[in-house]
Amino acid sequence: MWVIDIRHWLNDEQTGPGAPQLRLKVAKLAEIITYATARDSQFVTGDPPKCWRRPNRKSCTGRLNVHFIEDDRIYWICPICGDDGIIDGWHGFIWDVSVYDDEGRVVH
């Protein structure tokens, strides 16, 4: 299980990865944060994020189950390969769409 405080993976401006090798991981976490906060705010979200794992060097075909757990952390799990994790520290970042209303204005 991944247990990630997204703040530790970001650059000083907190807008992207803190190191080049984190680029794809931060992009995937950003996708999960955006999906979870959009769905929770009643925005149209489309399909859940795809799993990023490559069991036996083949892309997993699963779509992540994403929901909030205690302490307002985001939990994800892939129903196919079982990859799972928790994201903490996501509040107020550019991927947190829960801070916007229907017209794109910041509400908190």
C-alpha cells in the first residue's frame, strides 16, 4: 500500500514534481485528487482513473475505485491488481477542485 503526503513529492512552488523521476507519479496522483474532489463536489467526472501498475510488464486494465476515508484522506484501490494507496495533504492544491463553485469561483 502506498501512503503518500503529496506535499513531500512537490517542488517548492507546489505546482509539480519535486524531482524529474516523480513526474509520472505526481501526474497520476493529481489525476486521482482531481477525480475524487470533482466527484465529491458533484461535478461531472467521467471514467475513474486507470490503474498505473504493470504486473508482469503488462499494463493493468483496471479502473481505480476512489473514495474519501477518515481524516479526509483519499483512498484508491484497483479491483484487478489490488494496487492501493492513501493520499494526504492534498487540500488547497491546484488539483483540488472542491474549492470551486459551478461557475469556477473559489468558495473557500
